[in-house]
Amino acid sequence: MIRACIGALVASVVGSAAVGCSIDTACTVGGRDYYIARPDSSSPPPAVMFIHGFGGSGRGALRNTAMVDAFLARGFAVIAPDGQPREGRTGRSWNFHPRSGGQEAEIDHLEAVRDDAIVRHGLDGDRIMLAGFSIGGSMVAYTACLRPEAFSAYAPLGGSFWRPHPDSCAGPVRMLHVHGWTDGTVPIEGRVVNRLPLSDPDAFAQGDVFRAMDIFRQANGCDYANPDRREVSNDYWLRIWDQCREGSDLRLAVFARGHVIPQTWPKLVADWYEGL
């Protein structure tokens, strides 16, 4: 349901020049910008909030015109928020990691952007999906785990939990995780990125996607550890858990490339979301 606080936002933004923000013109929430591409629609459209990767930006994410145009053609708005600035460096990132101490604040910010975009741009507040690539995908996974009710569905791409994996998640989700089988930047089994042994408590290590899916499977109350169905769909090999809690959905789609956003990814996500 649309949060009650959205009502308070209406009075503050209706008639404001900021309503006209777009792909090139920023809206500002909590001292950070976000950008948006909205389809031509007289009714409130659904939206994908897309979380950029390490060193990226919201505006930069929307320069992927193939991705944006594909979602727009399916009737989705695309919201692209900025992450945290990196001190002394260009580009932005996210306080996604448990060691950062900033996960909850980042999720609060994403929710604030969501609520602002619903009001400013006339979006359907019950159909806002959170997606992201690489570290953006990790931010999506942690949001889904810690606050599953924040968005209606989750679509991480090429990014998931880091070690140590969470012991459990707060509740069931609808999630489509997509990953490149030959991804060497974020391997599907994870890797240590600061050249320390995994046994070292200071090791900064990406997690195992299969372990992440098992954690979400348990949160969804799925009957079996193994997927209920396996399918091949165009460029993807899918593992699907659907004997789970009512309203939940869990899928892992693997494709035969590396750390990239496939051109067919928006279609895969839109088809899945519309079929939920």
C-alpha cells in the first residue's frame, strides 16, 4: 500500500517547478539527486527504481538508453537515484555492506525517493519495483532482506549479499535474480576482493548467489530446497521456486555472459513482473 506519509508530500510538491525533473533535470531528496524517465501515460504507471553500480550515478544509469527505452515501451517509468559520494573520488556508491553501518539509512533514502517520485510524477505507488546492477544489485538484495515490504518486487542483476551472509531475512519477497555465468567481477560463487584469505576476519568478500537464494527460499517458506521448476527461456536458464508462501515468488536466471546488463534483461524483468 502507498505509505500514509505520501499525503503530506502532495502539498509540498504540487505546483512546484521541481515536478518537471526528468532524465536530465534532477529532483533532490535528502540532499541527493535522482532522475526519472516517465512513459506517456494518462494513468499512473508502474516504475522500476534502478540502483547504479560502484562509481556510477543516477544520471549515468539513464544513459543506458536501450535499457530505459525498453522499460518505457512496456509502460514502466525508470527512477535512477544517486548513491553516496565517494570522498576524493568521482562517481558514487552505496552503504550496502553490513560493516558500513549505513544499510538502514540507505533503505530509508530509497523509500524517500520512492515516495517523492510517486507524488511528483503520478506513479502507481503499489507497483514500484527495485532493481540494480553490481553493487546496486547488492543494495537491492539487502533491501529485500531487511525491509521486504518496501517495494513490490526485487530484481538484482550481477550483485547479491557479501560475506558473512545474513542468517535470515525479515519476510517473503518476490525476486528475480539474474547473473552472468562467466561473471568474473562478481562471480556467482563470490570472491575475496582485498587479497586476504577467506578465513581472515578482515577479508572483504562477495557472497555466494546460491547461498543467497537459499536464504530467500527459507524467507519465502518454500517447500523444497531444490527449485520446483527449471526452464530455458531465450537467453536464460531459470530455476523457479513457486511452492512457497502466497504472494511470494523466487527465481534465479543465469545467462552465458559476464558482468553486463543484457539487452534482453528489461524484457525478462517486465514479463516476470507483469505475470506475478
